Amino acid sequence: MGGVIINPKNQVIDRNGKPIDGLYAVGEVTGGIHGTNRLGGNAICDIFTFGRLCGIQVSKL
């Protein structure tokens, strides 16, 4: 459980706290909101929600 840090626009954040141009992330690669314990299938809501939000951001490019 863990992963890359993203901002509210689903952009991946680098070690200096800045978004990496053109790099977006959704789903379990972002670490999620479930901490160190997650039941299988709980990530489906995250995937749909953040996938949609990421799609909206990318479509603005």
C-alpha cells in the first residue's frame, strides 16, 4: 500500500513538490485512501472516480 503522490488534478508530484508535466496517475498506483489495509475490490470506486477526474484534466490540455 503506497505509491506516487498526486495533486487534485491527478498530476504526479516530484520530490520537490512540483507536478511532473504530462504525468498523471489514478487507481492503486497512487496509494489510495485506505491506509495500510485494504479489502479486495475497495479500489474500484477510487479507479472510477479518479479515472474520470484525470480524464477531465487531460482533456483540457
